[in-house]
Amino acid sequence: MEESKDTWLLDMWKIKVNSWLEVLRLNVRTAVALVRARLFPAGEMRKLDGRLRKNRRCGEEKVLRYTGRWFTLLGKLGLRPSCLVRSLALARVLREEGHDAHLVFGVRSDNGDMEGHCWVAIGGKPVSENYAGFEELRYE
């Protein structure tokens, strides 16, 4: 009886430690992705396709939650990155976690002014930004 209680407790601690490590990994990946997307956006765009992992490590919702916390923190500090930097960082982290995320570019013209925007989509479904009113640019 005592031995089964000890193994159960040890298993619970393993789960907790693995959860902490997963959160740490996501936070570090997001910070690195934000810095690299800010400093080297063209290089990050070129390397994005090669970053897709074969197996999924973490769920899409969890990745979105932790990257969103970084974006919120930077916004509160007055350091809100552009839509391109946010999208590059998010797409990189999602792809490194095994999700087939892609950058999507769009434009809209209101009152003669042309405006561009960038967001992330998985399977054609936007996951990051509000893209209402933007015409998606396609290249095939």
C-alpha cells in the first residue's frame, strides 16, 4: 500500500515538472522568436517552412495563450511589435510545436489609402488577428 502511494506521488510530480518545463519551453521559444523576428524578419520568413516538426508537442490553444501573454506584456510596456513581427514569431512557435501554421498577407483600400496586414492561419483558418475587410493576397 505504501509503495503504490509513493509511486503515485512520484508520477504526479513528474507530470507537474513536465508541465513546468513545457511552459518554460514555450516562453523561451516565444521570446527568441520575437527577438529574431524583430531583428531578422526576412531571414525568419525564409526559414519558416523548414521549422515544422513532425510530431506535436503542445496544443494550439496553449501556444496561442502563452504567445498572447508575451504580446500583451509588450503592449503594456509600450513595445507592441508590428503585425509582421507578431505573425512571424507566432508562426515560428506554432511550427516548432508541430502545427502547420502559415503567414497570410492582405490589403484593403479605405478612402483611397492602401493598408497592409499580416496574420497567421492554420489550415486556412486565421488564428491570430482580426483580418476583417482585408483582401487576402494569394500567389500560386
